[in-house]
Amino acid sequence: MSYCRFGGRSQVYVYRSSAGLECCGCRLKPRTHVVFNQPEQMIAHLAAHRRAGQHVPFKVIKRLWQDIQSHQEGKP
């Protein structure tokens, strides 16, 4: 499931895979793929992208928070 893709106004590509939440083609790290297990970790990572001046659509952060809330409420 993709949270956002490169293009338009997005400068990040974030998706969920069997490995976890992936920041594909990450411009912050020396490697091109960064994987996190928790949405909170990805939110912090995306904040670093924003601090670096890269555009991260707000909808990505919002969907990650919704995932956290759904998990806390016991929803799949």
C-alpha cells in the first residue's frame, strides 16, 4: 500500500511492504531504502525530510496517525 509517490508535489515515496514502512529512494540516508517497523518512526523520519526542505504531503502524516489510532482501537 502506497502512502505517497514521487511526483506532483511529493518528494518522498512511502509504502508498506512485508518488511515494514519503507521510504523508497530516501534522500536523507546514504542508502536508497529506509525501513521502519512503527508508524511513529516513519512520522519522525518524514519530519526530518521536511526539516531538510523536502515536500512531504500532509496526507501522508495524517494516514500514518490514522494507522496508529486504528491499531490502538484494535482495528485491522
